[in-house]
Amino acid sequence: MKYIAPAALSLSLLFVVESPQTVISGSVLPADGTESIWAIGARDSARAVILNTGAFSITVRSGAYKLVVDAKVPYKDLVLDLDVKADQPLDVGQIVLQK
């Protein structure tokens, strides 16, 4: 029984280490033209914080993502394929929604 505690501690340390995170940012025009923006990857997904100016940011791990812009009517939804690198913020620039 004296070996259970060190083994349990060793296992818990394995789960503390996380992948480095970075930020996807940009802006949407018109600023009130979107319901939500998501970054969807194979390992995780995250929803953006959208400011009233249309600016947004999403914190994610490195990897391949689909940036999904869920637009309000009369605008069209938009999907962008992104490759996010660890510790390298990615600015997608200004996204202009189309009718």
C-alpha cells in the first residue's frame, strides 16, 4: 500500500501539462452582423468573445481549426480554414459579411 500514493501523484502530474495556447483574433463587419464565432478543431473548440465594435478573440491550442462565423439574417455564414501555431497569435484581419 505504501506505493499507491507516489503512483497516484505521478499519474496526476501527467495531466497537469497542457499544450501551449495562442489567440485567434480579428473583426467582423458589420459589427452587429454575427450571432457567434467558433474555432472548431479536432481536439477542442472555443467560442469567441465579440465586442460591440465587431472585434473578437479566441484562445486555443495549436492545430488545425475551422473558424465558423454564424451570421445574422440577411448575411451569409462563413467558414475559414486556419492553421494555428503554438505561441504565435493569428490575426485573421477584417471579415466582411456578404448578403
